[in-house]
Amino acid sequence: MNILVTGANRGLGLSFIKLGLEKGYQLFAGVRTLDNKTTKALLELKDSYKNQLHILQLDVTDEQSVALAANSLKESGQTLDVIINNAAVLEEREQTVEELDIEACMNSFNINTLGPMRVVKHFLPLLEVGTKQSIVNISSNAASLTHAYSGDYPYGLSKVALNMFSEKISRELKEKNIRVYSIHPGWMKTDMGGEQAHLEPLESAIGIYDIIEQKIDINSVYIDYQGKRMDF
């Protein structure tokens, strides 16, 4: 199985890479920059998985960067079976609506919503020739209108939009048997979730791989990492 992961240098993204390598898959790790400091963990993995791990410069906010990364795979004869849109940002957490920095809000949409759209736009041709294909957009319970809470304006709104994108692309790709999921990964101990979170990223990654590997029957687009339907 050939898998592309964005935001692959830390947190849940890095867990996807580690677990996928252990499973024997080919992993394409998309990172914003290729400097040694931000890619240290990936470079260490590369030493042990030289033929399985491929590190790509892929800035989801830059369409040219995404297009060049997709073309590099195409030119090397690669195909994809799974796209995991994991790259995200959490900004303006505690701000009231009066205090919001609108530029930060725009940046959240650019990364959290438009980023996955750019990735799907340019990598879809490689996915269409894969097998048992799926697109996994990492969403959040913050995207639930039913369980909305105050705060986290840019994050919540951008993830709601990501859910809508997931629903729309799911319908577009249904006849091609490409599965699309918008997955709440749980509250994890990451830079974004904080140390007070109760879930390790690896546990979430294990559940999401079970979904990707079709070990779980799924009847919804918006689900959690265990495959349970989420409320919109």
C-alpha cells in the first residue's frame, strides 16, 4: 500500500508514518520544509527504512509546492492508495469574537480546508490508479454543529468546511470506489492537544489504519478514529 501523509514530521502525522512503515507500506511523508531540525525524526526513520520512506517537500498552502510534489511521484512511476490530509493549525484558541485576528482565521482556512483541497486536486490522478483507495481528512469534534462550543473559532469553522469538502468529494468519487472519510482523531497528547489529553497519537493512528485497511464497516463520512459515526 502506498500512502501520502501531510504534516508528517510530528504528532499524529509522524505516528502514521511509523506505523505504516512497521506494516510494510510505502510512505510518502509530506513536510513544509526539508531542514534537518523539523525533519529529524523522519531522517532517523529513513536510516532504517531507506526503500519504504520518501520525504517530500509539500507546503499545503502553496499550490505550486503541492503540484511539484505530485509531479515528482508521477515522474518516478508511483501511484497512491491512500491520502491522509493531516497538516493543520490551531490558532486564536482563547479569543472572543471581538478579539479575533482575521488574518489568523484566514490562515486557518488556508491550511485546514484549502490545504486538503489542493492535495486532493493534484494527487487524485495518482490515487485513481491505486487499489482499495481512500482519502482521509483529519477533522475534529470541534466541527460538530450539534455539539458546538464557544472559542476555537478559526479551527472549528475551518474543520466544518473540511467536513463539507469531504462529503462533496465522497459523492464525486463514489462511482470510482474511492472511500472518503473525515475523521475525528480524538483528544491526543500532541503539540496541539497538550499533555492533559488522554489519548496517545499511536492509538489514534492504529484505529485509523483499521479504517483504511477496511477492517471496519463504515456507513458515514464523518466518523471518529474507531469508525463510529459523528454528529454533524
